[in-house]
Amino acid sequence: MIYKEFQPDKLLTDFVKNYWWFDNSTTQQLDFTILPDGCFDLIVSFDNHKKEEISLTGIWTKQVEVSIEPNRQLFGIRFKLLAVDYILQQNISSFCDSEQIKETDFWQLDKTSFTDLESVTEKLNKIMLSVLGSQKGIDSRKQNLFSLLYQTNGEQTIEKYSQQVFWTTRQINRYFKDRFGIPLKSYCKILRLFASYKHIKKGQLYPEQNYFDQSHFIKNLKKHTGNNPTELFENKNDRFLQLTTMTEK
């Protein structure tokens, strides 16, 4: 298989985590378990490099099993949550743990050649920067909240986040449920677990995140990934794609 990631324009870092490309260049079906990572994706799928479908995922709160047939390719934009309001400009709450099929001409992707992936990312950078430029402004409470969430891996209490961004817990939870389909507390759990994956990959099965104890951590991990730390660490047959492709930073 071939897996690549590309970084977005620096002006998009609050909205886009990365672009990615996956190519099953083998002659066999590849089966993976995708773990919740706190992001959502716009995905263009191909059959032998011929565009087939564009889909937008919601937030994944649990693992999802995917099978990729031979000669299938996928191109994705991995979005951070602030992109819902300022890039996509649509709620994704109705398809949490699912996906929505988009029109084939979305962002003129039907007319885009994917033979040069760097050119594709440059084109998408320009499109999204143009969308941002048409906005009247970004709500500083939202921007500060997401900045804090990513910096702290969701480890603080909802009350503390509320106090730091001067936004009531009730308003924050209403916003999260309306836009993403889950409360902030649930999202924080996903961020904390995702932050633990890099430790698990190195064999550190006891979390460095702020969990009450090991059993509390394992309970949350199994709820959201369906697996315990040892199973994730062993990663048999490279089943967990994010752990397989994760690099040290």
C-alpha cells in the first residue's frame, strides 16, 4: 500500500490537519480499523484512478471497519472542527459516526486531475483560503476553545475551558451538539484517547493522560476503539492504520 500526508497552507492550520492519499496497489483486499481521532474528513474515492464518489464524514466516536479493494485509491482532507463553521459552513451532527455523500462537482473536484497531488493540495488551499476570506470574521471564543482543546488534548474540565474562553458550559454544549452531534465532554474523551496512541505504539500501555487509574483508561479505550492497549500495541497485520502510519514528531 502507499500512504502519504501533505501539510496545508499555514493560514489553514486552525481548520485543516492534513491532506492524505491512500493507494491499495496490492492485489488483495486490505482491511483496517480506523480509530477516532477528533477530526472529520472529506474523502474522494477512486476505482483504478477513476473518480467515483465524494463523501463527508462526521466525527467518529467509535472504531470503524473499512475494506479497500485492489486498485482502489482514496484522497482525503482531514479537517479540524472549526472548519465546520468557516470552511464547510454546514452542520455535521446528523451523520455522526457516519458519512454524507456530496455532489460530484463539489469544489470542482470532478474537474481536478489527481496525478499531481501537490498541485491538488495547492488548488484546495486556494479554494479554502478564498472561502475564509469571504467570512466577516471568526468567533474568538470558538477559535480559543479549539486551540485550548488541541493544546491540552482535552484533559481539562469543561468548566475550566468555559472560564478560559468566557463562554458558558451550557452554550458550549449546545454548540457542540448542534454542530457535531456530541457534547464537549465526549469530544474531550476522544482527544485524550488519541493522544495516548503514540504512547501505546511505543509499548507504554499506561496512559500519560490524566486518567483516574488504568482500569478507567482501558474502559474508555475499549468503548471508543473496541480494543485494549495490548491489542493496539500488537497491531497485528497493521490493522490499525493510524498506528501503522504514525510518525514521531
